[in-house]
Amino acid sequence: MDEHHSIVDRLQVSLREVEESCAENVTDALSRALSNMRMVVDEVARAWEQSRAEAEKLAKAQAEAIVNAAMTMTELQKTKEALERQQRELLIANKDLEAARTEASAANRAKSEFLANMSHEIRTPMTAILGFTENLLDPDLSDSEKLNAVYTVRRNGKHLLQLINDILDISKIEAGKLEVEHIRCSPVQLVADVQSLMQVRADTKNLPFNIEYIGAVPETIESDPTRLKQILVNLIGNAIKFTETGSVRLVTRFVETESLPQNCGTGGSPVVPSNCGTGVSPVSPPPGRRCHKESAALQTLSPVLQFDVIDTGLGMTEEQTCELFQAFNQADTSTTRKFGGTGLGLMISKRLAELLGGTITVESKPGEGSTFRVTVTTGPLDGVKMLDDPATATIAQPETAAASKPDTGKLDCRILLAEDGPDNQRLISFVLKKAGAEVTVVENGKLAVDAALAALHRRHKDDAKPPFDVILMDMQMPVMGGYEATGLLRQKGYTGPIIALTAHAMEGDRRRCLDAGCDDYASKPIDRKKLVATIQEWLEKRPVSENEQASQTDTPKRADVLVSELAGDSNVAELVEKFIAELPDKLAAMAKTLAENDLDVLGSLAHQLKDAGGGNGFPAITEAAEGLEAGAKAHENLNRLRQQFDELADLCQRASAKPEAVKTS
């Protein structure tokens, strides 16, 4: 029994040990399981966190990709739009280039045609000139044939000169330097002059040329008579040229208020034709070109004088009228055209009319004739008499003008001609000598300076001839040109008239000659009457010749000596003599400033001489210096200042401190 209890006790002990052992094992297993579970949970948490971070990163990357894609699409759209815009601009540029190329080609063709016609126009008179000059060498030629040859050469030479003048006018127009005067002139006198010029042309074709007036016209207007005459001569010349039968008329009227035109010319056609002959819309002439009918609308509301040149000649089509007034264009440009001409006259005339405040319009029908209408503004008409019967005034006025015109064909003077061309030397000398002048010829500017100063200062004691009254100075010569020679003469105190001679005929060339110190300007080829008249004009402006001669000789005439009021006062005699001795240097300095157009310094020098003159007993010098000072300060005309300086120099060169100088022998 005890053994049984013992076994039971042992079994219970073993069971407890087993239970305790199982409990420990379960606890360990559970602990390990929990630990493993924690590790799994941590790994899952880490994996989740990593997945979440990666998901956020991916989402951010996707968002950035979407934004970038959107931006790329925007840039692509902008690029596309820019490319489309550039494409449109290129298309427009290509069209403009094509239009410019077409216009340039048309201009080149027009210029080529113009040059071909110009070559013909130049060669035709040159052929006559060369041919008839060769005929003049024929000893068997009769006197009448020789005379006819001379007139032919002269006529064709004038024609060549007119061509050159037209080309110069075109150059001035294209350079924007064509200028007109605005002076008082008589329209009826101008019409009479035009009639006298053109009547001969009309008579050669047995065409009646009639002058008509409608209503009263002003006795005078403010315009440029030379340019207005040029316009009318050109239009009437064309009318006569293109008219074989019928007549040519010049109708003049005064229009007190110029309204905007409702038609072109004398009526019938609209202001802008249905098609300007260029294949464009009715109201749009080609770029850079305006139909002459459209330009009529540019006139302002002001009193105008209107001239209608009406012919019964060939007439023109609508296309031809719209090609008029364009440089290098003619109504007929074919090489077989019947009528000559350069195509410049109408373009020049229209531009001149516009500068005179008006324009030119035309109405023409093929086979019926043309009417060219010129309008120019009259300027202010306050106090201007209106002529009710202009035709009578036209007849009477030329006779009055002719009767009052002085004789301008004689010269009584010494002239120094500086010209390097032997032919021009002979020609100009012949003209001047025939007019009565004594002429000395030199071939360059240096010789001109030497000759002028030698005569001025009497360097040749045995030469009793007086100084030159006028110098004619060619501006382009070897050794020393006219510009340099004139400037040098002015620097050395020469104040006599110097007239420029040059083949350059542009306004800028005239200005350059005057700036160099010349007093006037004459272009080549010379106009004999104009040259003689210009010389006479300057002879009349010079001081009295006796005074000038006295001022330029070493021993002046006793009666012309200007004696100081302090002469005889021994206390100041030395000071007066010193003042007189310094006068040549003072005059030379003043002459230099005058030649350089430095009027401020000239005024200061004149002021100094004014103060010193009276203090040394020469009130006349003071008065003359005061006048020169005032003129210099007022920047008066250089010609007037030179006259004032001449008068002052004359007084200074006659100044003397010795009272016995006034006694006669």
C-alpha cells in the first residue's frame, strides 16, 4: 500500500514536473512566437512605410511628369504658333519682295528705255553739230550755207544744253533740293513772253496759237516767273509737237477759291479713273505711285491762277495719261516712235507746279486732243489791281519794258580772266573784248593771285595800268583751283569782285563758290548777255574808281589824301604816324576774318579801329568802322559787308599825318 502511495507520490511529482516542464516550454514557445510576430509586424510596418514613401515618391514623380507634359504641350503650342506666324510673315515678305522685284524690273526697263531715248536725243543734235562744223571747213561753202550751218550748230547746241538742264532738274528733284522763288511778277507779261517764244514753233507747223483770258486777272502775283514760264513752255511745246491740224490755245483765268476738283482737267472723267492702266483696283495706284488725277485732290483752298493748254492733237488713252508725270516714263516708249523727247519735261513741270502751290492735271481722248491744266497760287493779293482787259495789257506791257531797258552791252573796265581751257580763253576773251573790256588771261589760280595782287599793290612800278575791276575765276584749274585762289585773295585783303565760272550748275555748287569768297556765279556754257550784265552789275556796286585807285597806289593824288585833324600838332605827330603805319596790318586782319566769314571777330576789329580813328584825328575812319561793326554784329549780307570794308580800306589807305599833303602843286 505504502508502495502504492509511494508510486502515486512519485507519479504526482513526475506529473507536476511534466506540467511545470510543459508550462515552461509553452511560455518559451509563446515568447518566441510573440517575438517573431513582433519582428514580422516591424517588417510589415517597415515594408508599409517604404511602400508608402515609394508610393508618395511615385505620385510626386507622376505629378511632375504631368506638369512637365503640360508645360511641354504649352511650349509646343507656342512654338507652333510662332512657326505659323513666321510662315505668314515669310509669305507676306515674299509677296513684298516679289512686288519690289517686279517694280524694280519695271523701273529698270523704264530707265533702260529712257537711256536709249536719251542716247538718241543726244546723238541727234551731236550729229548735226559735228556734221555742220565739218561743212564749215569746206572752202567752197557759200556765205549763205556757212550762215545756215552756224545757225544749225547754235540751235542744236541749245537743244543739248536744255537736255543737260532737264537732267540737272531731275537730280535736284530726286535729292529734294529743287527750290523756287516767290517774287512779284506780272502774269500777263509772262504769258506775252511765252507767246513770243512759242509762236515761232507754231508758225513752222502752220498752227494757230491763240492766247485767251477768261475774266479779270491780277496785275501781279507772287510766284517764280522763270519756273512758271518753264512749265508753260514745256506744255505748249508738247501741244505743238503732237498737233498736226487744228490749233493750240492757252487759256488763262483767275480762280478766287480753288475747290477740290470733281473731275480731271476740264471735265468728263472722274478724279480717279476706273483703272489706272496698271491692273489694280480703281482707287489704288501701285505702291509709291500716284495717278496724276488723284494728286489733284491735294490742292489747298486758296486763290490760284489757272492756265489751260488745249490742243487738237493725237490725244492719249486712260493708261497713257496715268503713266505721265513719272520719271523715265513716256506715253510712247517704242523705238520706232514718231516724236522725240526724253520724258523728263512733264515730271519736272508737275513738281515745279506743286512747289508753286498748285498742280497739273490732264484730260485727253485719243484722236481728239488733250487739255493740260496748270494751277499756281497767287500769294497775297491785298491792294493788287485786277486787270479787266488782260489782252490789252499783254500788248502794251512789253513795249514799256523794252523802252525802259537800259543798254547792257558795253563794258569799260579791266578784267582778269583765270581759265585753263584754251578754247574757253579765246571765247570768253572775245566776248569781253567785244563788249569793250580790257582782258588779261592767266591759266591757273596761282597766276591769278599773283596778277591780282601785283596790280593791287603796284609791284611793277613801270605799269601805269590800274588794278583789275573784276576777276572771272574758273573754279577747276591746274596748279591752284579757283576755290583755293579766291580764299587766298580774300585772306590777303583783296576785296574786289570775283565772279566764279564753272561747268557745275547745281545749287550746292553755287553755294560753295559764294562760301569760298566769290561775289557771284556764272555757269558754263556762258550766256553772253547774262555774263556782261553780271559784270556791269558788280561794276556799279564798287566804290568810285578814282578813290579806289588813289587808295591802291604808292603815291596817292594829293587832293584825295585824308589828313588827320591833328596834323601840325608836334605833340601827337609820332602817335598819329604810328597809327597810320599799323593800318595795313589791321586791314589785312579784317580782310581775313571777312573771307572766313568770322563776323564776330570782324566786329571786334572794327570796334577797335573805330575807337582809335577818332582819337588820331580821323572821324571819317571812325564813322566807317562804326558802320562795319554794326553790319558785322547784325550778320548782314557778305556783299554789303565787303562794300563797307572797301570804303573803310579806302579811307585808311589815304590817311596821312602831314598837313602839306593837301596842298596842290
